[in-house]
Amino acid sequence: MTIAHQPSQAVAALLADGTTAVIRPLGAADHRAVLALHADRMSEESRRLRFFGHSRRAPWLTADRLCAGPRDGLLALGAWVGGELIGEADCERLDDRPDHAELALAVADAWQHHGVGTLLLEHLVAAARRQGVTAFEADTLAGNRQVHRLFTDLGLPVQRSYEQGEVRVTVPLDVDAEAYRAAVDERGRTADVASLATLLKPRSIAVVGASRRPGSVGQTVLRKIRQGGFTGPLWAVNPSADRVADEPCHPSVTMLPEVPELAVLAVPAAAVPTVAEECGSLGVRALVVLGSGLDAEQADRLLHACRRSSMRLLGPNSMGLAQTDPAVRLDAEFGGAPLLPGTAGVAVQSGGVGIALLERLADLEIGVSSFVSLGDKYDVSGNDLLQWWEQDRRTDLALLHLESFGSPRAFSRTARRVSRRMPVLTVDAGRSAAGRRGAASHTAAAATPTVTREALFRQAGITATRSIAELVETAALLRAQPLPAGRGAVAVLSNAGGIGVLTADACAEAGLALPTLAPGAVDALTAVLPDGAAAANPVDTTAAVAGDELAAAIAQLVDNRQVDALLVALVPTALGPDPVQTLLAGPAVRRIPVVAVLADQDVPVRYLPCADGGQLPAFADPVAAARALAHARDRARWLAEPVAAPAVADTADPVAAQHLAAAYLAAHPDGGWLDPADTADLLACYDLPLTSAIWARSEQDAALAARTLARLGHEGRLALKAYWPEQVHKSAAGAVRTGLRSEAEVCAAYREFETAFGARMVGAVVQPMAAPGLELLAGVVQDRVFGPLVVCGLGGTATDVLDDRSARLAPLTVRDLSTMIGELRGAPLLLGRPGTPPVDLAALHRVLAGLSRLATDLPQLAEVDLNPLICAPGGLVAVDARIRLEPRPAFDPYLRRLRRPVTGE
């Protein structure tokens, strides 16, 4: 295990108090800093606890050991704040047990109790695991309470043995990953919220670049901050003006009477880095950069200034932010939409989307707790805002517009937790089928950007909508009505047959079930409705329905246990009292969600005031109402699912898999498709079922393979498949012959392949024909942003035509194994139907679990394509498999780090 000083390995992460620290490997150039840490920044007592006594030479020896240059078996990391080394953690392999490493840790006295040691250990754990270390060991003094508390709180099991005042601590690293990740998540959430306080709840603000020109961005933001009711110190910075918007001006941030907690930058791109550096040197804690157009050098300078000085950064290209908490009352954005106080948290990447969303929310009188325009997301992201809303005690609805994801798997873990506390809705921006073009395998063709994003949203419990209008309509329903229980069965009631039929059609198209009402329920409805009414589902009351009759029918449907939601579609008539008023005379919230469809209303969605003071959502279009109700049903189903355990592969040999991948990439530095032999070996590491096959590099080899398979009982039903490295779809290339009945036919087919494909063919696979069964596709595709995606669906040569697939991001849970199969349109073919038994579902679950484990163990895995996977009641087997590897470093998506890499301190 050799780690040299590589500045590119530096990452920024947050300490417990929100301070930004840079974590990177220590190298020869750090000798003076390591010596200063141990000799100058640690008290005698701290050195005694670290070195088990008083020794003037110990700091020098430690610096020599850690900074002597690369050495096998040593890994050392340092934590830097503002260019100063504040802590180090190192481990070195034990000679007698090379999978164990001796651990040492030191933190400057001034930085103890800030989470420095824990953060260093998290990064050391990740690095050591990548090098094959399975446990840390450390000798500590029994009285060193701080380090014992650190080990206990780390989230990993701790084993201790005591002897003569010393404690030997062993920390296994190859243990329950979920418990450790949960502990890391909690520390990350605490640090993240602490770091955001000065951005979202600043006590003082400076607007840099506030212009004298009315309508300019800087002046607009300055005015809105003051007019919004912010009561803390507010300063304008403009070297060319004495006053702007009745606020006194200062020539630069360095000339301010106090250091502001938040600086809003409305300056040209060229000036942004310098102003940011000035702010950082003063001690400003957060920046909002409104401008755009920074080039690469300016962007690097800006981010480096923020990381070095522990400033959180919103933007660039941000519209600003707003916080309606009465204790803050901050409106630092330049949009023109009204901002009502309330409980909806809003975060958008596009300023234009933010303005449109705020306007529509205001139309519904839905107020916001905080509004944040993320812009280019150099730092603060949607993940940060979710964690803030989770703890702010005001937000109960999260609305997101995200065009990109910096760390989708970390976002998914946060969203999965937050979604259990409040609805999280998003506009699924950036949908595209372009990713299908040029895809190499059937699995890759299935993993379009839309499929990948949908998998993330589904697993995290996020309600994904396709437009701002749909998001607002769904939010209107979720905010005002309970979730449907049970299966989400819907009843439709209308006072006009036509609108009732349209509403029923909209429900069916949205995937909502409209059950046939039981005879008793039909009789009861018929008894209270006028002559001519239809009491099936949909229920047509006729236009002649009286107010008491309509109220009685609604009450019966609400109380009917067959019904989980009610859509009431009404049109105005001149035959009696206004049916809408009858609906509103009842309570707004009932046993089940009740939604109105009013075809004559002039806005897409609005709230109707009920007699009890509550609000009932009313939609102009039954399609929008049904769509919103379907989202509510999906959320109810997701919440009803218990938190599932990770799917476990029965067999896994990650060490062998890593060795195979490393050997292949050493011979093929650019990566590529494995040959059939290596493919079989890699699948065998995870017990993924591949049919018996013999690799033949010549006609003579093919003949020997045919004889061998005949002795095994496969004579008369053989297949021959030609192979060359660039090949993907064998059938389309004419590289498959099936139904070969003898050795002679196998040889003849081999000669045909040699004639057809020439020198590019490097061999062929001889294999027995599989027994009949249902053809499926199963595989993995590695997305560079989202990580590995496991795909399952109907397979064979028609898989792209059928386009019936489901997908989940790895690692899968036990629940994913069944839901992936159940949501296929072809699920009845797998689950069985009268006269046809189900396929071996347990074996299919094992394949999906094995693919998930393979994908998470092997970051070099680019694609796996098992197609077709022949499934039958008695088992399943893949008769063709393709695997592609590419050089890719190991990456822990759950390790605490800020979004963008840094260049080191």
C-alpha cells in the first residue's frame, strides 16, 4: 500500500461546526507542517497521550516516518484548514498480518471536539479498504477518553483488550456497511446544517456591486433585502458611489465597519475571484454569486477561496435566495414573483423556473419557508437543502428543480430519509432518449438518462413530475388531502355523464383502478339518487340531482371501503342549487382524499374554501386531477413499504474479481469487452449462471468441443457462436448457428464463420442448446454520474422492440428484487397464470442480487449483458453474456466530501 503526495487526491469536507477542511495524503513536502502539528499545536498532555510518555524526539521521528516519501504499507492523511495542518491520521500494515494496519491519530489542541479525527478516520477507512485492509489496530492509554469516544462513535464495531493501563483496540472494517453509512450520514448532516446557517440565516449582509442604476441586479437585491424586513446590519459596496438605494456605500469589503456573515456578489465575472478572496481573508462565512460567465481559471480561484476560508458558496449564476423565517426575513433575490411565507421549501437550478414556480405557488397561496436558486452549483446543492429542510422545523413540503446531480447516490440516501418525513417533488428536467443512440449492448440501450433518473427518484421516494404545472398540481393535492390508502382504488362521481366518462378515462390512463362497486353499494346509491342515475363506477347522478342527494352520495362513497379516493366532477346547471356549494358544505378533509374536477374554471388548479375552513383542490382538467392522484397513490405505496435490507449475493469473491479485472486492464489499458473465457470466469465469481460452453480457437478445437459435449449428453442440439473483440450483437452479425446435430455440422459452421468474418474472428464458443423457457434480459450499465444501474426485462433478439424493462441503482435492496419483476408489463409471464407455473423467482432474485454485488464491488465494470437469460420453473441460465471493463478508479460515493475537487493546500 503505497500512497505518494498527490495534490489531485485532495478533497474538501465539512467539520462538525461547518468549517471546511481539506483532506489529502501527506508527502515529503509536509515535513515541517507535520512537525509543527506535533511539536507546537499539541500540549504536553496531548503528546503524552499520543506517544505514551514525554519525548522531545517523538514529533521529529513522527514527521520523518510520515514524510520520508512513498513506502509500501503506509497511508497517511492530513487535514488542513486555511493552509494549516490541524490533524493527521495514518496506518501501516502489520508484518505478521498484512490485512491489518496499525493506526495512529493526532489533532491539534485548538481543533479538538470539532470532528477532525472522525473525518480523517472516515477517509482513512475508505482508502485502507481499497488497499485490502480489513481491520485497524491501535494501542491507547486507558485514560485517553477522547480517543476511546472517537472509536465508539465512529459507527464501526470496536474490540478492546486491556493490559497494564494500556488498551489494544481493534476496529474491523469489513462489517455491516449500512450501519456505518448511517453514522457517516448523521455526522454529515450535522456538519452540513452548521455550514449553511450563515447562508440561510445570516446576521449581517454585504451586497458587493450594488449599482446606482435603478433596476440593476445589485440595487434590486439590496432594496429587496431591506424592504423584506431584514433587521441585521446591511452594507452596500460600490467604490464609485456614496449611497445606493438610501444605503451608505463603502469602497470595498475590506473597508466595512464589521465583517458580514454573508456577502452577495453582483460584480462582473472577472472581479468575482478577487472579491471572494478578500471576503475569505476577512472571515466572511458565505457567498452568493449572482453573475455568470466565469472561465475555468476564475472558477478555480473562486472555489479555492471558498474552500480555503470555509465559505459556503451559492452559485455562480444564482438568482439569489430568500428565507421567510420571522427571525430572519431575508429576501436576497432579484426575481419578480411574490414571495409568501409558508412551509414549502423550494430549490431550483434555473432562475426562470424559480420565478415561474413561485408565481404558481403564490396563485394557490402556498407560501415558502425558503427559496434557493442554485445556479451552477459549484458548492451548495439540492442535497444540502434537503438536509436543511429536514431540521428547520418549518418545512413540510420540498420542491426541487435539478438539471444535474453532483453525487446522485448521496442525494438518494438523503432524499430517501427526508421523503419519509415530507413529500419531495421534482421536475424531471433533462429527459432525453439520445443516450439510446450508439449504445453498445441491450442493457446499455435500456439505461437511457430518463430510465436512470427514474430509478433514482423511485428508490428515494421522490415524486417526479414532467412539468412545472404538474409539480404544482401535485403539490396542491398533497398539501391539502390525505394520501389514499389500500390499492388506491378510485371512485368517480359526476352530475353529467360526459365529464364523468372523461374523468374515468383519465384515471385509467394514469394507472388508477376504478373498481366495480359491490351490489349493496350500488343499491344504496340508487336509493338516494334521482331516477335515471347510474350507480356503477363512474357514478352519474344526472343534472337533476338535489343538494341533499349529492351530499348523501358523496358520503356513501367516502365511507365505502372499496374506495380509496374520490374524484367529483361537476358542471354548473340551472336545475337546482350549485352542486359545488353542496360539495363545499362538507369537511375539506375526510377519510379518503376528495378532489374536485370543475371543467368551467378558468385556472388549472385552485383551492376551494370549505365550510369548516379547510381547502379542497379543484382541477379544470380531469387528466391533471388523475395524474396528481396517481402521484399521491405512489407516495402512499412507497411510505407503506418497510425499509428493506440490502440484497445479499449468496456467492461473492470480490478479490478474485478484482484480480481478473486488473489483469485484463493491464493487458488492455483502454478497456474493452472480455473474451468468452474471461467473461465466464468473472460471472463465476458471483455464481451467475452461464450455460456450459467450450472455447474453440480453431476448427479442430470446435470438433473436440462437440465430441466433449456429446459425451455429456448434449449430442444433436448444439450452438456455435463466432467471436471477435468488437462484436456486440451476435445474431445481427450472423454469428450464431443453432440446432447443430453432429460434429461434422459444427465443423462446417466453423468454416462458414471463417469465410464470412475472416481474420477478425478469433474463435468461437460451442455450447449446448438451452431448454425452452421465457427469455429475459438482465445486466448492469455503469453511469459515470449515477453509478451502476441494474436492468431486468423481457429479453431475446426482440428485447429492444418489446422495450419492457425495469431498473434500479445498485446496491439493490431485498424489496427491489421483487418490485423490479412485478412492475414489468410481462410480469404475468414470470409470476404464473392458470395452466402455466411461475418461473424460478428465487433463482432470478439471486441473479439480480449477484449483479448488484458485482457492480458495487468492481468500479471498472462498464457493462454486463446477460441476454437471453432463459427462465423456467426449474431454474434459469444465461446462454449469452457480454462484459465490458474500462479503467476507472475506485470511488466511494458515500464518503463525506464537498462537490468539487480541490488542488490541495
